[in-house]
Amino acid sequence: MAEELVKQGRLETIFLFPTELGGEDRPENITYVPVGVGEAQALIIGTLTHYMEDGLVDQMTVEPSYRGDSFIPTQIRYVARHSTKAGVFTPTLDIW
């Protein structure tokens, strides 16, 4: 069903844990979101990439939230930190 909505241009696929940040290109890491959400995710990925390059972040987890039995997350929360420095950066990608 989701693939058909992608073909219709109503959904797009993104990686929950972005491949640019070390996520794997495998089915368990793929999710479906409304068109345009990928652009918002790209902004978060850009910020996290800069933080990694600057040595401010060296660990990250991804926490998707779902409503009911929906296969489309309501939001994706990124929790980025450094193993030896204080502070946590937690951008959230709101989808619904």
C-alpha cells in the first residue's frame, strides 16, 4: 500500500537513521512520510553532520513515534550527544 502511495506521489521514503550519518540501507531502516518531509529531514541531517565534523557529536539514536497501527510515524526524534562532553541535541521531525 505504501509503495503505491509513493508511486502516486503522495508519500516518499526516507531512512529513519540517515545513511549520511551511518544508518544502513535496509528495509528495517526505511519509513514512509508525506512528500516534503524529506526536505525537513535534510536540514536536520545537515546540522548533525556539521556537529559531527566539529567534534560536538559522536553518538546518536533515533526514536520514531507512531499512532495506533499506522506505518507512518507521527514524529522522528534524533538524540545526539558526545560520549565525553555534556549536552544533548534533540531535534524532532514532526510529521503529523
